[in-house]
Amino acid sequence: MTTFEDATAVAKAGEGHYTAELSAGFSIGHALHGGYLMAVAQRAAVAGSPHAHPVANSWNFLRVPRPGPAEVRVERVKTGRTAAVSRATLVQDDQAVLEGMVTTGTLDPDAVASYSAKPPIIAPVEECRGDPAAESNAGRQIGLAHQMELRFDPATAEWAHGRPGDTLEMSGYFRLRDGSEPDSYVLAVAVDAFPPVVFALGSYGWAPTVELTWHMRAVPAPGWLTGHLSGRLVSDGWFDEEVELWDSTGRLVAQARQLARLAR
Amino acid sequence: MTTFEDATAVAKAGEGHYTAELSAGFSIGHALHGGYLMAVAQRAAVAGSPHAHPVANSWNFLRVPRPGPAEVRVERVKTGRTAAVSRATLVQDDQAVLEGMVTTGTLDPDAVASYSAKPPIIAPVEECRGDPAAESNAGRQIGLAHQMELRFDPATAEWAHGRPGDTLEMSGYFRLRDGSEPDSYVLAVAVDAFPPVVFALGSYGWAPTVELTWHMRAVPAPGWLTGHLSGRLVSDGWFDEEVELWDSTGRLVAQARQLARLAR
């Protein structure tokens, strides 16, 4: 079992009832990484499903959990041949931390797209630098930086050197440090792994996710994931962040949008 | 009360329990319009909330309802000063038709965006034509076509004349025929009002929505809504559809993404 599998494992404790142990290894300051929490809850939601792939995942972030025991409650709301839908709630101390809906389907690993957008233009991974956020916030992010590796495209990483720009955009590469190849659980972490896209505008600081929906579009090939982040509107204390993940063969494997609050 | 308000009205029948009468006026063939169903469920979710605006709305389409009595069950899962979150389920004959999560917040109608993408480039409404889908499927869509008016940008409407293209894109205008000005409920209809974006590629036919998440980003001004549809991937029987709605003053008021099935 990899470090990641161990940290996101759930154990069945009854019908629609799973226990988990939230790992301090995925901490960011006093909080736990949102993508990590989604991966834990997703394991329980997919465990009882007739389909392997979480094609649609909508999560609401309700409270900040701490490392330690938690449980996931799952209720199936539809079981279909094409898609099954479950509601899942990650609970700690009898309070909902994360709640959402997971739709599972069965994706064909050999599917050939009849239409696809083009992958982002990004420098090769060798020319991309390590995680500037982890370096500049070493004390705060050290837990997470030990789990995952981010490399930033120099073309959209000027913000990391104190030179924010005027475009809501960021590109880079992601992989787990334990050697795990991408699967649907790694994708859940990766869609929320990069710094908030508003860092590109110089709006640094804690930017809590309120709602995040992501879709798994294909079974990823081994290797680095390429991430492209963008956003459309920063207004009234809210911003959106779109994340696309492409696998090493240039296929779009995940799409996400989150609504988040700006740091005060 | 406008026709639209009447058709989407809910009546409180108990704590977290609302009744509704689904209107045949919003039918498409034997089904009811998805955006209409979201608007009905949204009324119940927002009714008991301390905040006026549904900033995040994630819906799973589970079963096809028929016109007639239905109910909405709402459970509050978080009440915060910035955001409140409810789970809502539209039920007919004791079966869940639509289930999702609604996050409410309070948007400032006078908010000025600190960053905004640019509105789509589209011909003026006078140069855009009526609804080709309604015309070509008059028998099937007549109910819906009486409720809402769509006008298509000629630049992305070649598909309506039997000349599909190779770009997953469509632009046009939307308004309700009863004179209702856009609000959060009209936005719920409008994010799902245009024909499936895959029509642009010539993939015509019924394309059932599996999951749709939309975000209300600003309080819309009166007048036509401008819609821009796009998609990123058609593969393995699934496609994504992104919809942006802009108000008559050029502000981004709603963003949506849905995951849907291709017509067979």
C-alpha cells in the first residue's frame, strides 16, 4: 500500500458507514488539504458502487477538520446501468466537514475522443521550477510539500517572485512523491493542489474553497499530470478557479471549477 | 405574480418541507425542462436561508418527472455569516427526481469586479434569429418555446441549417416571454436553456444532463441575457457543456458546467 493509499483508506463499519483516519501529512497550517479530504470521502462513495469511476463529484466544504478519526456516511440515491449517484458526508465529532454527491460511471481506458480541446502550451517539466508556495511558506505548508510535487511553468509563475500579473492563469505539473500513478483519487487531490489562481494577481493568503465540482473525463496514463488554472471573475469577495488536468499522453482527464472566498 | 413565478412557486408544508405543482408549460416532449426543475427546487432551498443569493448550486438529475404535484425536502447543513448550505431534493411519487446542494450568500448589487474576463463577441440581438430548435422540433418543444425566447448568433448557428461545424461553441440571447426580468431563478432556467452544445457538431438528439453545477456571480440587470456555450471533450458517450451568462450591462452573472450523455 502506498503512503497515499494508506492516508486516504476507509474501512467499512456498516451499511453506508466507513471509518477513516485523517492524516497530519496532508495538513496546510492548521487545516487539512481540501483535495485530500475529497479523496477520502470519494473512497467511501465509490466503494459500494457498481461503477469504478467518479465521473461527477460536487463537494461543499463546511468545516475545517483536524487530523485524527473521522467517518464517511454514504447514501445511494440512484443505481443505474450508466451511472450511479451517492450522497457522501465526511463527519468528525458528529459535525459534517465535507458533503457532496458522487456520480460513478464506467469509463473505457481505451476511449478515443471524438472532440477534444487542445492541451495547454507549457514548458517541459525539466524547465519548470519547484513549488514556490511551499518554499515561501515552508513552515506552514511543509506537511503537504512532503506529499506532493508541483512544478510551475515560468511563463505563469512571476507571482512567485513578487511580480503578480494581470491575467488569472497558472500552469504547472503535479505528481505525488510516493510514486503513486494518477487514478481517480490522485485526481481529486490534483484538482485542488495548485495555489489559488488569484495568487497570479498578487492576492496571496488563505482562500477557502466553498464549493468544488470536478469531473473525471478519462482514465489517466502514468506520469506527470499537467495542470492549467484559470478564472473568470473576482468580485464581491468571491472568485472562481477552473482547473484542467491533462495526462502524460495529452488527454484531458479532469475538469474542475471551485467557488472560493478571497483572503481578507 | 408572473407566469414564471406561478410555475415555479413552492408552498411551505412543514419544517424543510415544501409542495410544488410542476407545470406542463415547461415540458420538452415527455420530460420537463431541467433548468425549470432547478428553479423550483432552488425556491425551496433559498426560502429558509438567511441569504438571498444562491452562489453555488450543484444538481444531480436522477429521474424524469411528469407535470403535476411534487415536493421539495430541504435540510440545512451549515448556517454561516458568509454562506449557508442546504441539501434539497425534488421528490415525486416518493422518488427523488433532482437532488443537490445550494449555497446561499449575499451579493452586493453594486459590486464592482476587481477582475473580469471579457464578454463574448456576439451580433446585436436584432441580428440574431429565433430559436431554430423550437422551429425544427415544433411539435416536441412547443411548451417550452411559449415560455422562453432564444435568439442565436448567426456566426455559431450554422448547425441549425444542417451545416454543423467543428467547434464546440454556441452564442445567443435569452429572455422569458412573460416579461420577467432576470433574477436567480431565471438564471437557473437560462443556464440550461440553449440546445445542447454538441448540436454545433451535428450531434442532434436528446442529451440528458447527469450533473449540473452553476454559480451566481452577480445580481443581473434587467434585459436580455447573453449566453455563451462551449465544451472541451466529447468522449466515451459523455460531454461537458460550459455556459456563461452575461447581463445587459456586460457583467458575468452566472457560470455553469454540466456533464451530459450523448444521444445514442
